[in-house]
Amino acid sequence: MFLKKVITSTVALSMLAVSVLNTTTAVSADAVSDTQNAINTNKSETDKLLKDIASANADNIKLQEQISDNTEKIEKLKTDIDQSNEKIDKLNGQIEGAKVEVEKRTEALKGQLVALQKKSGDTVSGNIYLDFVINSENFSDLVSRTFAVNKLNQANKEALNDVKEAKDQYTSLLNEQEKTKANLQSDKSELETKQNDLKSMKEKSDQQQADLNKKIEDNKATLVALQSQYEEAANAVKLAQDKANATATAQVADAKKENKNDNKATENKTTSEATSSSNAGSISQGDGSAHGIVAGNTYPWGQCTWYVKQVAPWAGNNWGNGGQWGSSAAAAGFRVDHSPAAGSIIVFLPGQSVGGQWTADGAYGHVAYVESVNGNSVTISQGGMGFSNPAGPNTQTISGAGSYIYIHR
């Protein structure tokens, strides 16, 4: 009966010590829990922002491609307009040449008429050709003069018709070329208007990305503050636990003194139970010591995160699933952007296409290591259960490098 009373008394003291511990650390433990929830919320917001940035970046890339394509079209139209101007200048020159040729032909005809006038002598009919024939000296001369007049008339007529036809042809070509030039100018104006609209849209897209990046930085600052607050709260919990443990130990020691005449075994058992109860209270609270970066690679073997941690030891151990690495790295102070670089870590958000060849897991996302960069393509190595070699490396080259998130050391 006495033994039962001693045990009951000692256990009561131990429970009192645990009660003190729980009361002392309750507020701090709540603070730890609340802060951890805030950290998780912040990371979720950062993940969403990173998705928004990836989407905005993809739109930005499309706009830049449209601008580049439009620029090529405008440059081609400029070349076509220059060629059209050259053709117009050439046709104008040909028309001017035809005019000069008509004038030469006309002057030659005048010269011929003067020569005939001199040969015909006195004017009889007032027609140079007729007078030239009438004033023939004899029949033979008449025939000869008639033949000469006919040949001369026919030659002059054909020559003048040829020149006139050429002039008309050049004029028709000139009109067509002027019409073509006008159409080219109209197309060029439309493309330039479209180009201005595209540039305006790209400026807005750039601003949207800048705003999203600022939010990321703001979230990063908040997350860093929350991490610090978490550590302070966790330390407060540990200090309270240590203090409560010391109080419990002192109470047990007092119990030993008061019950020194009792059976030694009973006293040892009582002390053991009190200490066990105290330790149980400490474990249930947790001291936050598992939080933070742990030496080595703590990710599960055969996962993409495990492989990347192996080849990039500078990556954090507690960055979560692959799709969460961007926000976790930003919170840890690493540079996170859309600029690929050899030696960086590439992040694929949940459900994001991997170079159009396959799709990252819709819930977890994916990470890989960038081996090299070639223009808008990157060669990556990776691990994961979906590959023939889960531990990696599994090499793949993908395009559209600017569409993905990169973590830089």
C-alpha cells in the first residue's frame, strides 16, 4: 500500500512537470505551426507565380517570333519595292528613248522630204511625193521615182509604227509596275502597323514579367523572414523544453529525498517513470532540429530530385518535389530565371511539356541537370523511375529553352 502511494506520488510529480512543459511551450509550438503553415502558403503562392512567369515567358517568346517574322517580311517588301523602282526607272528610260527615236525618225523624214523637194524642181500639185513623180524626165524615171516613193513611205511608216508600239508597250509595263509598287507600299504599311502593335504587346508582356518577378522577390523576402521566425520559435520551444526537463529532474530529486526510506528498487522505478514521462513530453513537442539542410542526399533513390542532387550537390535537400524547386531555390537565395546555362538546374512545372517529347508529372513536376546549351536548345541529363536507368544519367536534347525555369548556382 505504501509502495503504491509512493509510486502514485512520484508519477503525479512527473505529470506535473509535463504539464508545466506543455503550458510553457504551447504558445511557442503554436507559433512554429502557424509559421510553418505561412511558409507552405508562401511557397504555394511562389509556385503559382512561377507558373504565371513561365506562361508569360512563352507568350513573350511567341511575340518575339512574330516580330522577327514580320521584320523579315518588311525587309523583303523593301527589297521588292527597290526592285520595282529600278524597273520603273528602266521603263521610264526606255520610254524616253522611244520618244527620242520618234524625234530622230521625224527629223530623218523631214530631211528626206527636203531632198525630194530639191529633186522635184517646181511644185505642181503641192504634194512633195506627187511632184517628185510628176517631174520625172521620162517613163523609166517615172517608174523609178514611183518605186522609190513607195519604198520610202513603207519604210517610214514601219519605222514609226515600231517606235510607237514599243512606246505603248513600255507605257503599259510602266503602269503595271506602278500598280505593283503601290500594292507593295500598301502591304509594307500594313506590316509596319502590325509591327508597332506587336512591339506594344511585347512591352506590356515585358512589364508583366517584371511585375511577376518583383512579386517573386517580395515573396522571397517574406519567406526568408518566415524561415527566421520559424527558427526563433523552434528555438523557443527547445529552450522551454530544456527548462521544463530541468524542473522535472529537480522535482524527481526532491521526491527521492522525501522517500529515501522506501525500498531502493521502488525509488529507482519511480524515478525512471518520471524521467520517461518527461522525455515523452519532449519528443511529442519536437524541437525543429530536423528543419533545414541535411548533409548528403536525402531525396528518395531513383527520383529525379535524387539524381539532380547527386550531380549538383549545391542544391538544397528540402526543396520538395521537382516542380517546387524553383520557389524553394529562390527562397534560399539562388538566382532563378528563364536563361539556360550549362551547370544550371532546369525545372519543369507539373504538367509542363518537356520539349514536346513527353509531359512532366501533373502533381510533382520534374527537374534535370543542364549539360550544355546550343541556341534555343538544351541538352539535359536526368533520373527517375520512368527511365530505363532510374539513377541516371538519361540524356535528352529539347528545344524552346527559354520556356523553362532555371536555377543557377
